[in-house]
Amino acid sequence: MILPQGFRSAGLACGIKEKKTTFDLSLFVSDVPCAGAGVFTKNQVCGAPVKVSRERVPGDSLRAVVINSGNANACTGERGIEDAKWMTGLVADGLAVAAEDVLVCSTGIIGRFLPRTPIEAGIPAAIEQLGADSEAFLNAARGMMTTDTVPKQAMRVVNVGGQEIRVSGVAKGAAMIAPNMATMLSVIMTDAPLDAAQTDQMLRHAVDRSFNCVSVEGHTSTSDTVFLLANGASGAEALSEAELGQLQTALDEVAMELGQAIIRDAEGADHFVTIEVSGAAERADAMEIARTIANDALVKTAIAGSDPNWGRIVSATGRTSVKLNERDIVLHINGTLIYTEGRPAEYNEQAISDGIQQNRDVLIQIQLPFGEETVVFWTSDLTQEYVRLNSEYTT
């Protein structure tokens, strides 16, 4: 994985986390001013970095994003705001740019004040280590991780008029995942020539089809943030409408790959579940049904137990605000017709159970008769290991 032209990054261990050798600080820098936008958590209880960063985007002179892990700097009052601004100031001083052109994210335990001493040493060290190679990009992905087991990166290349444009992104997240924009963070960078309004529009389009279509347990974090930065360093001319469409597709794909990587890394999960809802009159209807199924504890535990308990899926579909009845629902699990015309179809229940048990991927398809709208949503099962990990998180 490589960065777009004109971007550099770094990641290191500065000592925020209990294990001092674990990476906990990331820095992404553009050598020239960027257009940029951000999408943030809709949780009304949000972290200080969210409050600081959302005042600075969209913008057309952005230069850097600094991220710490191990401490969310959330529910920390005025001191939290001061600490978030202090972090951007340290980066700005080291890069000789304006503090208002630096964005900040924090992720980790809520309600603990940010430890300034390790960060004060870590940020100058990160600036010293900035690089444009794949190792520097990987280190930056590592510095964002909390309970993640693997760093998450994605990249696409678009050729526009013979000119190569890159879209590269990183993300973190494994639990407290139900972005509703939105613990998950992501930074996506491109060397395409875009203005602030374009980055805002294109980011929202991508997020609606990626990070807003993933859920581990339905908890929208205090810290969820996705940034898009575009510095124009590819040298490409202003993009036509068709070329912007090509770039949008690449951006959507990067965001979807990162969002799916979060679900595949979900804490304690045994199954990666794809939920496809088609035939809805409105996209919002399909999204509501998909999200309701994805967040239903009974559906998730049934999958964990390889139990094709289709009644839970059909029931979850019916408890939304979408107007329907049981005869409107057609259900397939892993390609097998399970339920139609208001009654169960004939199928081999043991074969369905064995298929779920023997394969990590599970496909749930709901077909409705109301229209042409389709949504694809991704989630995980809910296992005893997930409960154990989250019951022991702070102690």
C-alpha cells in the first residue's frame, strides 16, 4: 500500500498505552495545502477532538491529521478541548503551518484525561519519522489501533487522461461499531484536484455506502470520524463530471474495503455477515431493515450458534417503521430459499446449519416487492468471546 503523491505519514509508540512498546500515535501530512472534509459521529456525547475538528472542515488549506490511540479524550470537559487544540498546535509548530489547518482524532478509553508528557515527546518524533514509503504508511495505520488485531489499509488507482490518481486510506475499529454519520476512525487521502465542496460531497456519498453500512453491536461511538484530504499533487487537470464519477467509484471502494475490514476484525467474531435488502421503495427503508437485522442480538447469537433460526430475521424485518406484512418478505440464507409467501419454504435445515458452521461468510438476503432500492450492509455474529473481551476492557 502506498500513499498518494505529496503525502507522508508516520506511526510510533510514544507511551500512552500501558504496554509502552505498542504503537499509539499516527501522523498524516500533506506537503501542500489540501481541500478536505470530515464526517463525524452523531452521538450527542462526543469527544473533544470531534468538537475541535468539525469546526475546521470543510476547508481548503488543511495540512495534517494527528491521531492518538489508547485514550479517547471524551467526557473530559474544557480540559479535553484544550488538550485537543494543544495537540494540533504541537503538530503545527513542528510543520510550520497554522494550527487551524491540523485535524485531530483520539480513540481509546472514555473519561480519562489525555497524558501530555508522552504526546509532547511523540509528536516531534513522528514528524522526524515522516515518510512516503509503504512502511511509513503501515506504521501510521498501526498507531491508530486499539483492540484491532490487524492494521487496515486500502488503495485504488484511477487513470484520468493518462494521469494516475491515487486514493489511499486507513481505518481502525473492531468494537463499539455502529457509525451513524461515523470506536472507528478513518483517514482517506487522494492526490486528485478537488475543492472543499467536492470533498465534502464525495466523502458523504462514500460514507453512506460503507461506514454507515457496518455494525458490530449497534453502539455509535463518541469518537467516530472519517476525513478525506485531496491535495492535487497528481498534476491532473480539473476533473470532468465523468472523471469525478471514476474518482467517486474508487473512493467508494476504498471506504467499503475499510468498512468491511472492520467487521472482519470484529472482537471475538466467528462470522462475517452480509445483509442484502432489495426491492424497497426508498433507500432509507432498506437501510432501516438492514441495520435492524444487523443489530439484533437474537439474530447475531443464532449465527454464532450456526442456528438457521429464520424467525428472528423475519421478525426483525417486521419491527421496523417500514410498512409491510409477513407475505411481503422473501428470505434466502446463503442462497437457499428459507421463507416466502408468508410461510417457510422446504429446505434442509441441517445443511444450512452446517454451511454456517463451516464457513466464515454468511449471506442474508431479504427481497421486498415495493421498488428498486437495494442496500448492502455488513455485520458480525455475537459470541461469548465478544462478551468476555468487552467485560474486561478497562480492568
